[in-house]
Amino acid sequence: MNLRHLEHWLALADTGSFSRAAEKLHITQSALSRSIQALEEDLGGLLVDRVGKKNELTPLGRSVLERARRIVHEAQELKEGAALIKQGGLGSLRVGLGSGPGAMLMTPWLRYMAEHHPTVQVSVSRGPTEQQLVQLRERELDALVVDVRRVAVAPDLNMTHVVEMPAGFVCRQGHPVLQRYPGSVPFEALLDYPLASTPLSQEVARLLVDHYGPRANPAQLTTLQCEEIASLMDVVSQTDAIYLGIVGAARQGLADGSLVALNMDPPFLGGARLALITLAGRSELPVMSVFRAFVAQQMPQAASIES
């Protein structure tokens, strides 16, 4: 078995046709057939049933497919990484950020790379955690920073740099609720105002209900919801809407005094557990070490602002 046989097998599996696969690979159909037959001999069974013009994967073929895809991807990444090291380069990095991490990390990360590694190609995507996990597994993203409470534990995922980020309620300076309750604010007082939040995990929803009763269920409590915390903060700073989520995501407004973290009675003890997630066993380009170091430094700083 060799890597080229696996590449030929993936092309056949993806196209479903010997002729289209051969065209894609720029080889003859007979050469492709010999390559597939050699792989089948190595594996001890048929990978594809050839029925007239129709080709169907056998049970062995289906079981081999994803493992072969990982091997080919990792071999390609290994070659690219080795070439970059020889050239003294770092490569490129595609990062997915959840709502809270995006609000805290995206601009500092892009600014850091522009200042310290201006030749490295960097892209940052935002979106639902579930969608970004699919993109990570399909190698469309190289790493994620998300709330792991929205991620099912799986053997193919590595989770590092885990940091607890307290959540709470934030409003604009001069909000009517602050004038009415200058000390601690009862939960019932929030029900008179729009509540803005990103999608919350089931664990946070349970904590809210445990703390404040059934009316705190986010399904009924939240009136404004989106993945972009920056948009939520704009709304909160300009209206009487109150933000519920990671308090660190509001750190700029808290620092300049335009936003205020509410002192709740009783205090809300929930939060997010943020982590850097990568695929287990995947070869990493050199720039990943830069991102790991950046996350390790920035995440504790974001957490300390809230304490």
C-alpha cells in the first residue's frame, strides 16, 4: 500500500466514476484500475463493486474511506509543514471562534498577527458551534475556541487552555434599573426590559432556572438573540436592553464606564468554559504554536477582568 493508491481510491470514491476519477488525476483509466486493484490486494478485499457503468462502495470500501481521507490529508499537511520550515515560514491558519471568544479574541488576534507576523495568511470565521465543529472535522478550519459546554466529548477532539469565564447581566450606564435599585438588583426587575443574549448551552439554562425559577428559562426570557456579541453590545449601549452572557465580552464598555455589570440578588454563578479545540492526531502547521501561545496569554487576562 502506498499514498498514491489511497489518493486514487479517494478520487474514485468522490467521483463515483473511473473515467471522471482518471480525468481528475490526469492518468489513464487502465492505470487507475491497476492502482485500485493493487490497493484491494493489499487490503485483502474489494473496495468497489463494478456493476456495468455503476460503481458502488463495498462495506470494506466504506470502512476504509474516512481513514484513507485522514491519512492523505495528514500527509499533505506534513509536506506543507516541512516545506514551510525549510523556507522559514509559518504557513496559514483558519480559526473558528464562538460568540464569546470572538468578542474577546478576534480583534486582538488579527492585530497581533498584523504587527508580528504580517506575511502569514490568517482567517477568522464566526458561526454556531455545531457548524464550526463540522468544518473542523472536514479540515476547513484548523482550530476552534468555543464554549466546550456546547461540545460533546469525542475521541477525535483535543481540548486545551480551558478557562472558566463567569457570566452575568450587563446594562448601559444610566439604565432605569440602576436608578431604581442602586444596590443589588432582584431578578424580577429584569423582566420589564428586553434581554439580549447569544444562544446559551442547556447547562447555563438549567443554572438560570435553578437560580431564579422557571421565568428565567432562556427560551422565554431572551427577546434578542444572535451570535454576534458586538451587535448585542451596540443595542445594549443604546437602549434599555440588558445583556446576558460572558461578562468579559463587554470588557471595553465596562472599562470606559459606558456599561455596568449588574449586582444581582442572588448572584448568578453560571458561566462558560472556553477551550481551544483541535483534531486529535492532525499534523499542525508551525503557526499553530503562535495561536496556542496567544490564547494561553489572552484567556486568563479576559477572565481576570471579570473578577
